[in-house]
Amino acid sequence: MRFFAKTTLQLGLVSLVSGALCATPVLAQAAVSSSDAFNFPEDISFIARQDNPNDRSATARVNGNIITGTEIDDRVALILSAQPDVQLSQEDMQGLRLQVLRNLIDETLQVQEAAAQDMPVTEEEVKSAYERFAREGRGMSPEELDAYLRSVGSSPNSIKRQIQGELAWDRLLRRNVAPFVNVSEGEVTELKERLEASRGTTEYRLGEIFLAATPANSEQVLANAQQIVQQLREGGSFVAYARQYSQASSAIVGGDLGWIRLEQLQNAQLETAAAQMSPGQLVGPLQIPGGYSILLMIDQRQIGMADPRDAVLSLKQISIDWPEGLSDAEIEQRGNAFMQEVQSFQGCGDADARAAALGATTVDNDEIAVRALPEQLQPILLNLNVGQTTPPFGVLEEGIRVLMLCGRDDPAEAVGPTTDQLMAQMEDERINRRAQRYLRDLRRDAVIEYN
């Protein structure tokens, strides 16, 4: 049995347990509509004034265990270190601190539950996992990681606390959830037949941020969504904002819906918007039943087909710089002459010698995947034959460069998942759904005092 790794925002920590659920906005909509069961009046009048929870000190006691302000400060500093260019308003910072507190409460409940079931995580286990993360996840020694964390205002204990929670949760799932999940061969066969029938159709990997709204607060929620979009366009981390603000269950994995077909969105407006998006594109906020949605197109692929962007290229970059003091006319003349010469090269074999004769330099890369190149170059290179070059690019006033295709290894025809892989995937999904219910039960039974 394998488990999904729990995605973390702070340092890209490759964790040891599962807990990643992919969901569509429909799940968030269902959560909003389920409030009808309470028969709320349209206009709620409070009998007594209640203090704003955001004005309180964001600490808590969970079944007797205290979550300190220092622990929250350390985790917040860790998150902010991953996006140094993003400036948070006071309101955004309050929201981040509350989200961190919720995460720390969950980790505390997981550790407590493991201990109650005689599966406590020892300090030695946490230390060993921390050292492994430092070396394998960050390429540092534990001492170097300690110093780095302190330099950004955090501490080693912030990572160790999270590791302890993840190890505890892994043990709980392995003993109390995984053994009771079964997938039949008939279910796997049916899924395999559906995948084969959909071969060649397009799949999309989308990220979502869903903000729930009611008629009473729709304008304010829309304004918040527009502000999030603006901050994302200015370089904010989509994963960070999804984890902090999204009210869909996909928030736990940074809004990543995984690979889906558009009809799985179950919303015509979202389907239409996503069908027109290209990888890396952000759209929204889009008004949908229950609130507003912000979409990010992470990637696209054709089911069961090889992706041309997985081709591995052998490239030669040919570049030339201009001496200072040239006029625009001289630069244009030299640029045209350079391109005429390059286009007369007889492939990569004589490119080095002929480039040197022009005063140009060459750089080789014999193993680079198309998808690793800038998006503007990918379609051009996919349509080149060996020995041909891209159009010139660069800053004309300083010099120009071109890429020459010297070789190409096309990807092998995609092979569909095996029966064992499909079974493991279905088991993972069911484990994760039960894991979420398990955690909700722990929250419901907990005694939590806020300070």
C-alpha cells in the first residue's frame, strides 16, 4: 500500500504520509448549500455582541496541550520565507496566522491520537526524519538547515513539529484506515476500460481557489477574490494562496485538482473558461453557484498519448554581441548579415568554426527536454528539422542569439497504467477520503480553548 505525500507550503518538505485530496468547486458548493439544513433567516440579529476572534491572541489549548504564540510565529516566518516578494496586508497576515493555528491544531490532534493508541512518535524518529529532509530535501547538513531556519525568523522546531504530526498521522492511517479499504478487480477493470475509451482526449491539470459567498456578502467576497488575483499576477504563490484562502477541500494540496476532464468540473462556465486556457494562464474570479472561483491552468495532456514536450533535444546556441557605439542602422545591418550567414550553415557540424569566424560564440546542450524550455520557444523547436534554427531573439541593441537543432529523441508511445497502478490509485483515493473523515472526528471530539 502506498500513500500520497502531504504537500507543505513552507519549504517544499517531502513528507512521509498521505492526506492529499483533489476536489472540484462542486464540493465547496455542496458545503455551502448544506447550510440550508439549519434554516437560517435571511437577516441574522445577534442577541449579544461577540468579540472579533481576529482581535484575540491566536493561541490555543488542545486537550490540555498548549500551542504557543512562538510556534505560530515560527510557522508564519517559514511560510513567508517561501515567497519573499509578497507583501501581506494586516488583514491578510491575520488570516495567515489563523490558518497556521488551524494547521497546528490538526497536528496536535494527530500526535495525541497516536499516543492514545500506543503509537507515539519518539524524539529519535523525528530527529532522523529531520536529518534526512535536510540532506535529501534541501541539500544541506542539519546544522546548515538549523542556521537557515533561524535566519528567516523561524526555528528547527517548526519543521520537527510538523514531521512529528505527519509520522503520527501515517501510523494512524496505516493501522486504522488502510487495512479496511478494498478495491475489487471488477472496479479496476471498469476503470481501465473507461480510460481506454477516452484515449486521445484532452486532460487538464487545474488549480483552484474557491471563495464561498452568499447574496449578503457577495460584493465583499468578490473584492477579496479580485485582490487575490492581482497579488497572484504580481508574483504571489498560487499554492500559498490556495492553502490560505480557498474553501474547497483541494486547499490542503494548494488547490491542485490533479488531472481531470472538463466535464468533471460540473459547471458550464468553468468548463468554457478552462477550455480556452493555456498552461500557466490564470483566470477569474468567475462567479459560480455558491461563490467565486479562480483557476490556474497548470498543464494539459492527451490521455494515453505521448506528449511531444517530453522530447529530448540536442541544441546549439549561437550568439553574437555588438561593440558599443553602433547606430541603430548599423545594428540592423549586422543583425541581418549574421542571420544570413547562420542560415547558410550546413547543420551543427560546421557551426562552431563558422560562428567563430563571425565573432560569435556557441554553447551546446545535448540533453534538454522541450518542456524545460521557455514556452515561446517550445512550439518553434517542435517544428524544426535537424540543422534548422529558431528566429533570432534577445535584446537587439546588445546582441542576438539563435538555437540550432542538432538532434531530437522523441518520447516513447505512452503506455497506460497497469492494473496494479490503477488499484493503488483507487486505494489512495479511498484512504484519503476516510482520512479526512477521521480528522473531522478528531476535531469534533476535541476540547479546544482559545486565548
